[in-house]
Amino acid sequence: MVRYYCPYCNPKYQFQKQSSKGNLICGLCGEDLVKKPFIRLNQIIALVAASSLLLPLIYTFIFLIKNQINPPNKNYQAISTLMIIIKEKLS
Ligand SMILES: [Zn+2]
């Protein structure tokens, strides 16, 4: 099923209306409605971009937790320095 939407109005308050010509128009502003594709290409690009930013961060966290559970050496100062660096990155 293809959904229609108005690109100018708030999706919350939109309602469809049929114009005298027979095509669907926005009930609020009277603009022609645009077909909404099932999966937008922009969403895929955004998802890829977001994951490419988040994955190294998640990987760092996993690495950090692994090191805290089973530290490779007893140098705790190095771990706390790493924690500060990550805290600064997140804020
Ligand atoms: Zn509209």
C-alpha cells in the first residue's frame, strides 16, 4: 500500500481530501500529496552513517569492560585515564 503525505504540513494534523480533478490533495493547505516510499533511501544512508559513528564507540566500551573484568596488567592508572578520555568524548 502506498501512503500519501503533504511535505509542507505537520504529519499529525494532515488529512487527505480529493480535489475536483480527482487527485488527492492536502486538507490543510491544498497542495498535491506526495507518495511516501516504503523505505526511504535517506533513512538507509542515515542508518549507515549513525552505525559507522556508533560502532567504534561500542567497540571501545566492550574493550574497556573486558579489560576491567580481566585486566592485562595491574596498571589501574592507565584504565582511569582511558575512562576520563571516554567521558570527555561522550559529553
Ligand atoms: Zn499540507
